Amino acid sequence: RVGFTFDTTGEEQFCLRIVHKHNEQFQLVHDYPNISNFTWLVGPIPPQNVVATAQNTDGRAHEVVVLNVDTGAAKTILRETDGGLFLDVAATKDSAWVTINSNSRNDSHVGLFSTCLQEIDKLTHDAVLDLPPRTAGVQYFIEHTHGHLLAITNLQTRSSYSVLCHRAPPPDAVAADAACASLREWSNWRPLIPAQDGF
């Protein structure tokens, strides 16, 4: 299966198209209108679920939805009501976690959930783990490697970036678990690469 987004009007109104390759032919599986970006939930082959951001009538990505490409089922797991914030989703490079990024021009906030959660019924707002809350002027991005979360952030100095590290929670963790509480405080993140001019 292959998925891609395309601008349907030339005015940044996007659609997600899922196609299936069979006998050297591409066959349409589903079109999902008003989807601005997406990532596959890596699991069964072929993959079944897509996590995506949906646009409102103004073209702002304001919802995170889970789409089952086999059944056509769609489920909203997060909605952003602040008109100054834009959502996007991305898988970490090892495909272990999906990050939900809520960005303004000056700051950011990230939530994440494990790609082990394959059943659409388990993909709820409670499955999204909160990372440090939005702070004016602080931007950060999250990666995962070898059981640790990495935060690339301008927390220490607003003019340059550092890399902080925190042990990743268990894949089946939910937001209410005590193991996730320390993720929400920058004081619990260990410096890995200090801030440097030009970085």
C-alpha cells in the first residue's frame, strides 16, 4: 500500500489517497479529504491504520484522526481549538512512536503514543502521553533511539539548540501511569549535547 497527499484545489486543501499495488497495477483503496499530513502505524502487513491531521474550513490542521484503510473507519483522538496552533504527526525514525506536534510560530508542545497500539479502539486521547508543556519561546522536537527519547530544543538558550535525553516509557503506557509523570518536567531530562552557537 502507498499513501500520499495532494492539493486538490491549488489553495492548500489537501486529500490523502491510499492505493494498493496488485499485479503491477495501482488500485484506489480510499480517498480522505481535508488531510494535510499522515504517517502509517507500522504493524500488520499490509498496514491497516493511518494517523493523520485533518484540516478545518480555514485550512488549519486542527484534528488528529486515526483512519482504518480496510474498513474506512475514522476516529478523532485530539482536537486543537486554539486558532494560532497547527498540528502535524510524524513517526520516529525507528517507527516505535508517533509524535503529535502542536506548533505556533514561537513555541511547541509534543504528545506521543506507541505504534504498538494497533487496535483503533485503543487509540484514544488517554493513550497520548504528554511531554513538557508549552512554554513561551521554547521549541522542541522528539526522536527515539535504543529505548530513549531525545528532545532537540532551545530550552537552555533561545538562540541555539541542545539535545536532552529521557528513558522512554513502556510501549503500553497510558497518560495516567506514574512512569509517564517525569516526562512532563524538563528537570527530569538529562543533557546529552549542550547548546552550542549555530546549532
